[in-house]
Amino acid sequence: MGTHFLNEELNAPNVLEVSFAPSVLEPLTPELRREDFFRISPPWKSDIEWRSANSFRSYGVFLDCFERLGLSRILSPFVEYERRIVLYGGFFVTRSKCDGHDFHVDWVEETENNAFTFLAPLIHPHGAPGLVYRDVRGEIRSYDYTPGRGILLGSRFRHSTDQGTSDTPSVLLSLTFGTDKMQHWDGISKTALRQGNLIRLPNGLFYNKSFD
């Protein structure tokens, strides 16, 4: 199973902050004008939209970014895997308002901390909603998105979009990835299959829900 840990600075489980050169995300900006993305909005108190890769081309764009960020190296001490850590999907998260919290965990307990979400701001105008989470005492704490910094979310990290409004939408990069062991797919699929249409499985094969 994966390794659970406590971030003492954030006082929360299975969450890490990472720094990177902002130029790493620059190739993603032109992608916001492309059409080979799948769009879906969760039923939250927000105008949030997930725009996920829906072609091998767009998946490849996110994969290049994933590799440049070095996220496999950062997570390798915590994730149980055989050969490599796999990028399940990549997408943009857009929103301009949030009227109330919707606390949730990205990954159900049965994933055993073998899957993570990476979030980092691509476009973040003044007043755009940030992130709130519950620490180990159950208290609500805030996290502000900052250029050149990202946050990695594993199992048991309960969080929500914070309340707020901006004149123009914010855009976050979101990457989901983790173990290459198919024995964990049942748990991972409860998140991965809900967020997109084209998903890479732990074994490296692609699954497209359009062909169900």
C-alpha cells in the first residue's frame, strides 16, 4: 500500500507543496483555445468546469508538462508502484465564482494513498477563489494559489474551492496520477472515471467512455 504522511506546516494528511519555474506551464496557455477537450461541471455551488484531455494529442501535452514538473520523482517515496508512476489524466479547472463550500476528498480510502492530484494556477486573477481544507483538528484553513507553486493532494485530504468571485475566470492546471498496479484501479476509477472521458489506466492502456 502507499505511505500516508502528515504535512506539519499545513497540519493536514497526505498533502505536499512544490515549487517550479513558471515557464514550465507556458506551453499550456495556447491549449485553452483548442477544442479536443471534454467538458463537465460537478454539481457544486460554483460555475466550475473541468476541461480534460480528449485525444492522444491533448493527453500528450499534459504528459509533457507532468514530466517537466518531475512529479514522479516527488511522489515516488509515497506511491506503491512496479515500474513507473502513471499520468491518468490532465485537465484545466476554470471558475469565476463559488457561493459555498463543497468539502470532499479526491481519492477514496481504498486507493491507499496511491493516487494524487496536482493543482497549480495557470491564470489566477485578483479575487479568484482559492482553496480551503480541513486540518487534522477539523478546522478550516486557507491555501492561496501562487504562480510557480503547486499543491499535491492524496487520500484523506478534505478540501473545497473557497468562496469568492472574480471578473474573469481563473484557470488551474490539474493532473491526476499514481500507481501502475491495476489492483488499485477500482478505487482510483471512482475519481478518474468521474472527471473525464479519456483516461489512462494504471497498466498504461487508454479507456474512452464514449465507446462503452
